[in-house]
Amino acid sequence: MGRSYIVEESVGQYLSDLSAKLKPYVTGVLIGQCSSQRDYVIRAVRTPPKEEQNENNINPLKLASIDEEWVTAHASQVSRMLPGGLLVLGVFIIATPELAKDSQNALRKLIFSVEKSVMKRRLWKPGEDEVSDRAALQVCSTTKKIVCRTYDVQDPKSSAKPADWKYQSAVSACWLTLDCTVNVNIHIPLLATSPNHDLEKNTKNGLNRWSKQIEDSVFLINGQVKDNDAELLEGLKKLRGSTQSSTQLSDVKVLTQLSQGSSHRSTATVQVCSGSINLKGAVKCRAYIHNNKPKVKEAVQALKRDIINTLSDRCEILFEDLIINEGLDKKNFEREYRVLPQRLFVPVAGSSVMLSDYKFRDEAAGEIQERFVEMLDQAVQAEDIHIAEEAST
């Protein structure tokens, strides 16, 4: 039997609305959470149209005109806006009946392309026991018939397997929230041999070392160290009385090990450096976990990945901004302070989950609102934008 997808009812309505509006086809990504027993889909987001694209230059007889690079770039941007526990779970195509037979081939190509692009930017590797199936959803714009299949993205030769697609109301209305603030103080040397102060590459290498520290850290959930295979809700039931009455927020503390212990041999390397990068500040991290008997290890893993992602994504955004606005070839760059973008959260209607984004200090609320419409097809009120942090260097 294939995987089961428990899907928020609003996703069905969204797909139906898209199929009524857009012809001859539309692509997009599915957002949700994997678990060992089933996967949860809480959002579907269409690929934004290119500015120069209009219906006249889409060949209505072929799906070969799908811009794979554009779909993949959008999926990567979306993955940046997902807090811990959420990921791009798959890809959908809504197409006319004439294009139905080409849809599966197009979906297969997009799924592998999207996964490769999203994981290329990540500083962590998936575990061996993790779910590696991703959904390929095909919707007929005329009959509204849905066909869901999965592909194993760890296997390039993977063939399609059937999957269940079941709508349900309030799928993520009572998911658990895990919050923590991590104080960051990372010193990254710039080697004298590094050409043109390759800041981005050096920063990534430094973050890679730091991410291993986060992976090895001890996580206290509501002040307790819990066994990995214990149920996350066990302690919370006693604290809150009921697991269903409201969203539960767990306060998490991260304890980073100062040394590797006597079993690891320590070696020191002397290197000639021409400068250094220092990342300092407090970052707000958050993860969401389904409420169907989640394990502690699922929650801790989701939060670890959010900690690592949120810092590496911000550095990436800063470098992108510098390249666009200033270029990175300035000789005195190492003497300058730069402020990494702040994190913000925006609610999802009918859900306890909030989506994430980043803003520079000079960015207005209107720019953030435009980004949510473009990337996530979601209108956001200015008062619903929750800035999570003080501006930090």
C-alpha cells in the first residue's frame, strides 16, 4: 500500500479555484509535514507567472513548455519561508484532459529537480530512516479528477507508486509549537589564500562547522531532557490538562557542548588569515509538529533544522542583497558591520502554523506583503506581520 496524504480541505478549494481560472495548465508546490505513518498537506501554492509570460506564448498542446528552472527557483524560495517541521512535500499540475498523458512525466522531472535544488542549499543531510517519498499530484481541470502518486527522491530510477489523497478539516489547527531563542557567536577566519575574500564560501564553511555543533547539542523541552523515542505529548498532557483544547507551546533550551570529550582527539591548525567574519546575535527559532502521537526525536530534529536553516538562509539573503546593490569586491568589506535580516512570522488561516520570512530594517510592510502574495499566493494584513526579533548583527 502506498503513502497516505491527509490534506487540509482549503487545499482542495484552492486547487479547484485554480483549475477554473488558469488554462491550459498550472504548476505549483505542496507544503506540509512528513511522518512515519502518513504525510500532512496544509498548503498548495501555484508557481507565480513570469512577468513576460502570457497565455499566448504557452503551447497549449505540450507540457514541454514548462520552465523547470522557474518552478524550481520558486520552490527554493518557498522552502526558505517554512519554519521547522514544514517542507516542500511535492509538486502539482492542473491540466486540461488533452495534456493528461504528459502530466506524469512532467511531474516526475519537476519533483527530482525541486528536491535537488532545495537540498543543495541545506547544511544538513536527511537521515537514513527519513521519509523520502514526494507527492506528484495531477488534477484534471475539466473533471476535477485527482491522481496522486509518489516518487522516492533518493532513488533516481524510482517509479511512480499510488498514494491516497484524503481531505480533512482542521488538519493543523492543533499542531504543537516549539520555540527557542539561540544566541549565536560564530567566528569565521578568512584565509589569506582565499581569492578575493570569497566571503560567501567562507561563511558557508563556517556555518557548516557550527551546524555540526547544533546537531550534537542537548535540547531541554520545558526544562527536561526527554528520551528520543518518548511521546512528545506525555509531559504536556499533565501540564495543560487537554491536548486538544488549544495550541501547545513548548519552551526549548539548546545546550551546546563546549568540547568533544576525551574520546575525540583534538588537533590545532595554524593558518594565515587576512580577516574574519563574526556572526553575533540572538535568533528566534520555531518548529511545528503534528499532534498524532509525535515522538520527541521528530520535534528535536525539526527544531535543529530550523536553527541551522534560519541562520544560513539569512546569510544567503544578505549576500544576494549585497551582490544586487553593491557587489562583493570591496577591499575594506571586513571592517564593516552588516545587519542580517530579522525574522518575522505570518499566520495561516484555520491553522496553528505560522509561515516565516525575513526583512531588512529599511523594508516596509508593503514589500513583505507583496512577497507573500508573489511567493505563497497569500494576502497578508500589515497587523498580522509579527516581527520575532530585535535587529541583530
